[in-house]
Amino acid sequence: MSIRIATFNCENLFRRPIVFGGGNDPIRDAVLEDFRKLVETLDHDTYTAHDKTKIIELLKKHSVDVSQEISTQTILVNEPRGQARLLKGEGRNIEVRAEVTGRSDWVGWVELVKNDLSWDAVKNTARVIAEVNADILLTVEVEDRLTLHRFNKQVLTGQFDAEPYPFNMLIDGNDIRGIDVGLFSRHPITSVRSHIFDKKDSREIFSRDCPEFEIDIDGEPLWLLGNHFKSKIGGGGDKRKLQGERVAQLYQAALERSAHVVVAGDLNDTPGSPPLGFLEATSLKDAMTHDSYEGPPGTHGKCTSPNDKIDYLMFSPELFAKVDKVEVERRGIFEFGTPFDTVTGPGDQASDHAAIVAELDL
């Protein structure tokens, strides 16, 4: 039986935080760092005077006022109606209410403001997925499971007449930005393990989970470990190393359940890097090292350099021995030299990541 397994960082399917769409890395990095600081400060049990000053400074910096109607804002304060508010004042003349002395005094959170992706970008994402035509597709940076379902029914099948996926799964992870790891499958998903670490780990190391999907292939289990490693934005190297070490452990444990194990996703680092070293030290084999693969070395941006390779499809030895063909679909990327004719700029590209697909004879 021939089966196609793929991974693709979709960069969201319908809606994406607007900070990711600006095309200016320093500005994006600064907003994300401020967002991280704001979330961390708002989670303090007690708000000191310094905390309150920092909260207001960060909110004003990103155009938040009490009305929250400023078109340039990138961070939103979300609060249920009818309960004590975090802020008081008018316009940008705001302050933290005196009665709000810590996290337990108000119910709410902050989130990155999202915008709808262009319809052309949505269609080009579907075009990549349709061209790849995988039986099992790991999707990275997806909003939620309902989004997977709607995209499958209304775009992939409705607009491209592609074969629909009867199974999809996504379990919300620790990433507070709504860019999770999900799965499309034409084979039954029989179980999912989502690794929730202790409080310290989940906040400081595993802000992105490693879900394990068990997929039934004609009565035989295949385990796919889906990943989105910490970005290089603001560093992240130590966290990626910890993720790499932990995923290597999870892979070894999965091998005890089945000889058919896949580790895939956006690992945000290059071959030979310390985070990848933990996985490379196991028996995992990178699909793009297969003899059948022909093409440039990268999976991101222009894809011309080994430094552009940050996406991976890795197989246990028994699975790698069954690989017949490996391809990388790059035509959804605007920077790639020969994109789809429907990709005319960064605003309508499918993603700046390529999709990797391997065909196996099981």
C-alpha cells in the first residue's frame, strides 16, 4: 500500500495575528517581546506600583485605550462584560484600577490582534495542500480544530474539489498566540497524547507542545510526533535545545510502542545545530536525505541555502526503509524563484514555508 506523509507550516488558515504580516522582523520581534512581558506581568499574584506602570506603558505603546477602537493596535485586552475591569480612564489617559491589586482581582487576558488573511492567501494555502495530496498531513500554525474542519470542507474540498479528509485533530497547546499543531488524515486517528509539563516547564520551556498522534494504517499503529520549536526571535536557543532533548526522549518511548514513528514539523533550526543534534543522535532519518530527493536544500524563504532548512519530516529506520520518493512543494512561497502563478506577493503567498512530502510503500 502506498501512503503519502507530509508536514506544512501553513501560517494560519483564515486569521493570523497582524504582527506576523508586517514583513518587518525587528518590529515584529519587538511587539512579541512586549507581549511576552505584558502576559508575564499581568500574571503576577500582586501588582506592585512598578508592575502597574509597566502594564500601562506596554498597553499605550501598542495603542490600547479604554475604548480599544484604535485601528493601529496590535494587542487587545479581552474581558467578560459585567465584571471588574483592569483599566479606568478615557482614551489613552488610562491607569490600572486601584482595586485591582493582583491577578485574582480581575478576569481577563491580553491577546494579539488578528486580521483575516486575504482570500488569495487562503486559496494558495489550499492549493499547496491539494498539490501535496498527502494521506497524513501535519499542519503547523493553525488556529483551532474547528478551523481545520471548515478549511477542509469549505476551501480544500469546496474550492479545489480535492478529496476531503475524513479525520482531523488539534488539541490547543500552551502557545497563547493561536498557532497550534494539527493533523489532517485519511486514516483513523485512534489516540492523541498531548504532553503537559509542570508549571515551570510549560511556561519557560514548552510554550509549544509536542502532540503525539496514533494513526491506524490497516490495523497497524503509526505514531506521528508533531512539533513547532521555539523561534529564533529573541534568541530561544536554550529552549529549542530543551525541546529537542525532550522530543528525542518521546521518540525513543514511541519506538517501544511501534516501529513506525514519524517526527515532523517546523523545528526552527538548521541541520547540525544543538537542538537538532538530540534528534540526529537517535535513529531518526531526515526525509530530505533520501536518495530520491532532488532539489535545493532549504524549506523556508528562498530555500536556496542549508540555512533555509528549518522544516523536517523524519522517520524511524523501518519507515525510512519503505520510502520511495521525497518531494518539497515550494511554489506557495513568494520568495521562491518559480512560485504558483497565483502567488504574486507576500500578501497572497500560502506561507513562507515549504511542504515536505514522502511517499512510502507500506
